[in-house]
Amino acid sequence: MTIMKNRAIVNLRNSPAGFSLMELVVSMGVTIVIMGAVMSTMSDAIRANQSTLLVTGMNATLRTGMDLMTRDVLQTGQGLPSGGVILLPSGAGSTQIKLPGPIGTAYQSLVGATTISAVVPGPNLGPVVNGVASDTITVLEADSAFDHRSLTALGANGSSMTVSIPQPDGSTENISAAGPDTVLPGQLMMLTKGSQSALVQVTRTDGVQTAFFDSPDSLNLNQPLAAAGNLKALMATAPADVLPALPAAQYIPTVVTRIRMISYYLDTTTVPTRPRLVRRMNNGDPLVFNNTLGNVVAFDVEGLTLSYDINNSATNPSEVRFNAADLAGTGSCNPNPCNTNQIRKVDVVLTGRSRVVSQTTGKFFRNSLAAEISLRSLAFVNRYTSS
């Protein structure tokens, strides 16, 4: 019995069942090749997926920025006086107003400027990205929620205004009540009487119906000592204001409209490795000029390039940059200076990059988005008059 058990063990050990060493080596080699191919395919798929996500995100960011710019620029000039300009403080006793711009800048209106146009170009005034200087733009438009409101009082030398908002039931609502008619410090107001206008900044309110235009304000718009272009000069324009407004046909009342001053530019200071497109409403502070108060609307935007199509009743040049040569009369409008009042279209080019570099190339994806935006309120021109 013992002999038979030992024989069974010997037979089992000599059985041909199982893999030989050579077979095991070959099978492992085949498995490694297959797994390598599978892993390579998966790696390619992961990289392709990352590339798709990066490109999609980059394009979505560009579209967001361009959509916002298009919306704002379309409204440029809405509700502004004829010619799309507002008078600025000028003459004896006046100083330049301040204009919004990128962090670290302190731009001002041109020396001797008597008006501000619906479009204020800023060629090469933005930060330099990848060796190219970016542009800035500031546009003006009326806020339809607070348009041509009647006044019940004007302070001495235009230091304040009192507005009463009529309600359907015959009552009046104060300008500090929550809603679209709310007047807040920092907002801009355009007061007009006939063809005359003045632009001021609200510095405070009484919490009821009166807004004040103290001097100095953050944009230097409130200049009661200027000889022209301020509220004092507007109030002196004939006929004299009689408040509340009289129904007489010959009476020209002073009315007020809220103005939006919207600026776009690039910010490479906050996070230098991630440039962003900034949208800024007015200054953002009623008393202190501060270029850090804009809102980021798109990240990883490396370029903002702007040019303009104008109507000068002669050559009607396009893609005007409004650089020094254009303003001097030796550029696109030669022999005449180009005039910002003649701008009818804005050509915008936004250049963006992916959030991070591609795993495949080790480089950023880049793309540009372009749009040509007609200014709805300034698009129609009387061909029989200069504009």
C-alpha cells in the first residue's frame, strides 16, 4: 500500500499538465505588449480629453468676454445729446478729469478738452503681454431706468439736485428707495438743458430725494469753479430754471439722466501669470480714484486690440487706431485729424490662452475671437451735415 502511494506521487510530478518556463515567458511577453498598447491608447485618450477641455474652456472664456463687450458697446451713445458728446468742465479754473484704466495708471482727458465722446479709445494704453501692448476703451451710455427725470430743486452753483419720482397712484418715491431708480454715491449724472449739458458724480445723498455733487470727487467731474461745462454754467444758460417745471411751451427745463461709464482693459498686475479682462463701471468709489475696483469678466486673456470705423463724410476710413498720428492729422484721416465723435463701429479682437499647458506639447493653446460692433445709437448719419 505504501509502494502504490509513492508511485502516484511520482506520476503526478512527471505529469505534462501546467505551463513550462518557456510558455510562461512567452505569455508574459504577449501580455506586456497588449497592456502597453492599451495603456498607450488610454494615455492618448486622456491627453486628447485634456486638450479638448482646455480648448473648450479657453473658447468659452473668450465668448463670455466678447458677449459682455458687445452688449455694452452696442448701447454706446444711447441717450446722449446730439453728436454723442457731453460737455466737460473747461476754461479758467478747470482741470483735467480722470479716466479709468489698468492698475497703476492715472489717465486723464486731453489738455483743453471741452467734451467727452461716447467712445474714448485708448490705443496701447493697456499692459504689455507677450511683447505686445494691449488697448483700453471707455464708453458712455444712458441708463434707461433713470432717464430724463425732472428736478424739483438745484443747489447753489449746482452743488446738489432734488428729484421726485412720480408713481402711477400719484404719489412720489424718493431716489434712495430700493429699485432701479435708486441713486447711489459714485454714480454719474448728466444734466441737460436744451443743447447744453454737464456731467457730474454723486458723492452722497440725503437718503430721501437729494443727491450731492461735492468737490473733489473721484473722477474730478465736480468742478464748481470752472468757467464752462459745469452745473453752474448750465444753470446760467437762458432761460432761467423755474422749479418745479412749468408747462409753458417756451420753457426749457433742466432734466437729469444717469450715465454709465464702462471701461474695458487687461489686468496683469493682480495675478501676473493669469492675465484677465476687466470691466469697470464708473470709478467704483465716489471720493477716491482707485483702479483696482473693476470686475473680472474673463481669465487668461492675453490680448485686447481695438480699432474703429469712422464716418467723416469723405474717406470714411476703417480700422482707425486713434494713435498720435491719427489725432494729429497725419494718419488714417490725413490731411485732417481723426475725430472720436465720428466713430460708428468698434472692431474688437480678444486673444486668449488655455488655463494650463498641454500635456502633449508642453505649451499653451491660444485662440483669437474678433467682432465688428455697430454703435446702434450712433450708426445713422445725416449725410448733409458734418458729424
